[in-house]
Amino acid sequence: MAETDFSLKRADLDQDQAPIRIAPLEKIFDVCRSMSLWPMTFGLACCAIEMMAVGMARFDIARYGAEVFRPSPRQSDLMIVAGTVTKKMAPAVVRLYEQMPGPKWVMALGNCSISGGPFNFKGQYNVVEGVDRIIPVDVYVPGCPPRPEALLEGLFLIQEKITGKRWWPVAKPVGSAVVEGGVR
């Protein structure tokens, strides 16, 4: 057999940086968490209808890692509060939040969960003026009711909060309309 002389060229590497960088394990876990969120449905009003629409084929929230809506707080890490929280319902919201395993995130979906909506007026006696008065909220998605695209944008903001990086492109406005402004 003839001896062949192969001259291999070495890759031109910057000597200050290692050719392979291993991210800390926590960053890897954060990416996995952000791409496999398990939202808990807590629909209290009309915003829940829009939340159901996000799970259907047209908007398909499963593409973005939040495939399974869980009915149990012990199996979820994202609580989506959609609708008016009354003072009688507030202890249940707090209890469900406390039963969720950590790390956990909360999305206030719709004007009613953010500020009480049209039910927040002087002299009202039964509406909590924002779910953030009873549990910490990570993302606010305004609207009455907010469109499914706005809920997806809220999900993207949760993912960005978890990883520190935006994974999906920012939606461009269509014509003169802006996709549910005020989410960011």
C-alpha cells in the first residue's frame, strides 16, 4: 500500500476563546423550561374563550412549547389568570398559586385580571382591582378580551423572562393596525 501524505490544515481559532463552550447547567434547564411550559387554565370570564382559541389549530400554542393545558396546579408552572377575580374567588387563586411547584410564572390576561376592568368603579365592593394585589404577576396582556396573538406574545415574554433571550420574531404590524399594542 502506498503511503499517502495528508496535510491537514488546522482551523483558524481565536486563542482567547475555547472552540467549544459549555453553558452552565442552569441555562440549559432554563431553555428546557421555557420551551415546555405547562399552563394552568384559570378562566373566569370571556378571556378564557380566547385562551381556548390559542389551543386550537389556527394559533396552535403547542408550536411554542405550551402544549398541554393542565387542570391541576401541581402539574403546571404557568398560571394564566383570565378574567375578573372577585374577593370571594381571591383565596382560591392564592391557594392554587401556592400549590404550584417552583419555578412558577403568572400571566394576567385581559383588563379584568389586570385592573378589574369595567367592574372597577368607585363604590364597587366585590372585585379585586388587579390580580397582582394577591399574587405576583410576571406578564400583563391587556385587551377586552385580548386576541390570541396577544396571548402568544405574552407567552413569548414569559419565555424571554426565563431565558433572557427572545426566541421568536417580533410580529410586524399589518397595515396601520398594531397587533394588540401594549403587551411589551
